[in-house]
Amino acid sequence: EVQLVESGGGLVQPGGSLRLSCAASGFTFSSYWMSWVRQAPGKGLEWVANIKQDGSEKYYVDSVKGRFTISRDNAKNSLYLQMNSLRAEDTAVYYCARVEWLQLMYFDYWGQGTLVTVSS
Amino acid sequence: EIVLTQSPATLSLSPGERATLSCRASQSVSSYLAWYQQKPGQAPRLLIYDASNRATGIPARFSGSGSGTDFTLTISSLEPEDFAVYYCQQRSNWQYTFGQGTKLEIK
């Protein structure tokens, strides 16, 4: 059974940093692109970042470029999101999601999410 | 960036009725469109991919259609567990975007 479990969320002040983790199990982690998707309270879904199987390609939504870094450790079956210079508008539930392997178009499995609150 | 616009924002129906949800893209996405279901406090779940293919374990009452810029998600006969928020999604130039969602509520 595919499982994705996020951790690392919490309350942080504006301008602060936070590192999210996602522990994957039930599939060959190193064979899949992975993503982070976020959802502000009461709002819709927003894709944040993607990373290739070996970490050699990464893509970001414009609003986080230069502030967030996606990374992975295939030996630990783990995905990460380093978030710096956090802003109030980054407040959201952050989901770890697996990208379907064939066309890389969709997210076929999701974790339950971890809440990040940016507030003074 | 391709913008996805969903309509209606809210749809009020009764169990057993047919639901029709729409998603319009600002430019053609061919057939590369997905639909997700999200219930309160839960993660989204992939329902439909490539516009019309049901994901693993999705009941046959869910169907998708369309290509280019206009897409439809149809639920043939609503079950109580189908009342949720539905999102469409596409990828273009390594940027993924979602529609703003349609809330399907019990009438």
C-alpha cells in the first residue's frame, strides 16, 4: 500500500524558515517524480514544486522561486521542502504527492498533509 | 500559464440525481486533464485522468469527457459519499494548475 506521511509543519514567524519532510513507503520511491502541493485555509489547491527521480530536475511555481527548495533522499525514501523567507501567504496545508510515472501529468497518491502557519 | 475555470462554484443536488461539473481551459490541453475529489479534512483523491480514464478503484458512476478546452465530470447517480469538492488539473511547460473547485452539496 502506497503511503506518504508528511511532518515538520508548525507555527513560524514571517521571514523565518521551516523544513518539511515526507516519508514514502509501499512503492519504489526512487522510480517516481515527487511533488509538493499546498492548500491555504478554505482555498483551492496550488502546486508548489516537483523533483525528478534522481534530483537532477526541479521545477517551482513562480511565487516560491528563490525561497523554497525541494530535495529528496532516495536511500531514506524521503522528500523534503526547505522553506525560507516565509510570508503570511505561505500559510497552508502542504501535501506530498506522487507524480504518476507514465506521462508525469497527474498526482496519483497524496499524503494527509502538514499545516504551516506563518504569523507573528 | 493555463488557467482552468470551473463551473458552477456550488452545485446543490439530492442523492440519486445526476451531477454535471464543468472545467474550461484558457488554451488547449489536448486530453491531458485530471479530476480530483476532496472531502473535508482529507487529501485530494485522483478520480479521472486523461480526461476520461477512471483511476484505480473509482466507481463506474464517475465519468469524464472532453478535449481541447472544455471538459465535463459526470456523476450518474449521486451517493451520499459523493458530496465533496471537485478540482480539475492540468500540466503545461512543467507548471501544474488546478481549477478553483466546485463544491457539490446536498440539497
